[in-house]
Amino acid sequence: MRAVVVEQPKTVAIKDVPKPEPGPGEVVVQVAACGICGTDKNIYAGTFLSHYPLIPGHEFSGVVAAVGQGVSGLREGDRVAVDPSLFCGECYYCRRLQGNHCERWGAIGDTTSGAFAEYVKVPARNCYVISERLSFAEGALIEPLACVVWGMKRLQAQPADSVLLLGAGPMSMLWLQVLRHGNASQIVVTDLYPSRLEAAREFGASDVVVADESQEERLREVSPRGFDIVIDVTGVPKVLEAGFKYVKPMGKLMAFGVCPMNSSISVNPFEIYNKDITILGSMAINYTFEQAVELAEAGVVDLRSLVSHTFPLEEFERALQTAGTQASMKVQVNP
């Protein structure tokens, strides 16, 4: 079968590799759609947890093509979205329902072969059957939606909270929709690109601000006291660092975007103390895939409109370059 192989940082090849066979408790999924995430860019750049060579791809949906021994509840032909999380279920953190901090943590496409390929082998328990109401492109967006659901659980957002989203990419648009559903009173979005800010307006942002030299002044006009919640969705350390200045007293700042592993920021500890600021991280998914499927199936979020570009497997590097540009929202590869 054909697959994208990151042989080492910044070196990618499309190769013929053996088609996987399911072991006990596993299924093989024929991949229909797989999205490009900021993590994939970090894997390509060599700034994530991955080892090489690796077939990346963790935001995906497809059709069950083969079923291993002992699998029940799934059969060939089922349409599925797949939670890439690989939790051991036995360590200290798993037993505390903190699977995203599993001592043996792994993820399909991050630490094991992923879905930028024609087929991928996965644990059957990670598969969630999706209805015909959802396209495969929408099914591949359930994984990022599950990340947002976990972020919402971490935030414990309250009705009428005011929110600032730093960045207007596809993850931010998911946040925007889920926050609106949670009755946020004000959701302001910043970004470098006016076209992305226009998309944010269409998804229901209260206001949008261009991330230029006048951003701080404009945000003070929009919300003079700051915001109850500030979420960095860019994964850019300097953007996250700047977020502190927009948090209200007793407000929350969340690092949601994936910053490079070795990056750092400067903070004023007195400001954290003096303003009663809560600083939160949100790592991937933590048993939130089921809720994401339910939100998608119920039509609470518009997933279809988020897909801006689709590429064949052979154009993976072009897809990677397109993701995150002014003209793109969610970029997907269809093997």
C-alpha cells in the first residue's frame, strides 16, 4: 500500500509499505480522510515526541476493512472515526482517569504508524461508528473536536464568560462554536489574516481584531477590563506570552496550541499572584471522543465548512505547506 513516511525531520517520501494485518482486538481501517494538524507540522520539523521513520496522521475516518480475533461490535464495512489515543489502562495516571498522561502514552500517527496511508491498523476499542449523516471529511474532524471538548472540561467555563481566542485557524473555529453553545457572552478572535477573521465572523464571533501593532489598543476598546478566559490556539510562544495582559483578575489563560517542546516564555509571577490568574494546559484527548461524536452527530458544530482543501496522498508535502496559510482552514488528505 502507499503511505507517507517521514524518514527524518524535514524528509518525506511516498512509499510502498506492507499492508497491515489486524491482530487480536484490532481492526484495519481503509482511510477515507485524514486531516493535517499543527502536531503534524511539528513532527515534520522534528519538534515533537515522535521517533523516525514514522507514518504520521491522527485525525482520520474511514471504513473497517478487516477485523481481528476477539473483536465484537465492529464488522467490515462499518464507517468509523478513530480516537488515536493509546493509553495503557494500567499505570498510575490511567487508573486516575488521566489517560492523556499515561506513563506509556502513545498515539496513532504520533508514536506509531498513522493514517496518511491507504490503510492503518488500530485497536478496535478506539473506533467509533459514525452515521451516514456525517461525511468522512466531517468524521476526520471529530478528533480535533474531542481535543476541544477536553479543553472545555479543563476550563470549566461558566455561562456569560467573556473569551478571547488568539488565532483564527480551524481549531479556533471549533472552540468558537463550542463556546457559543456553552453560552459565552462575548467571543473575540484575533489573527494575522483578515480572511480568517471573516470566517470567524461567519462562525459567530462577537468581534474580530487583526493581530498587528494596534491589537492591544483595539482589544482594550472591545473589552476594557480584559477577558474571563484567554485561549492561545496558535502554538506560538510569543502569542501565548502576550495573552497574560488580556486576562481579567480571577481569569484563566489556557495553552491549547502546541508550542515547540523546547520553547519558553517569560511571565511575571507577581501578576499571576496579584490578579489571581489560573494558568491551564490542555493535552490532546482524555476520554472525550464519545462526547465529540455526539456533538458532531447532533449538528451542534458545523464541521463541513471547515474543510478548505483536499489533496491526494502523493501531494502530502504540498498539503503540509498549505495548512496554516492565509488561504486555508482545515486541510485534509484523501488516500
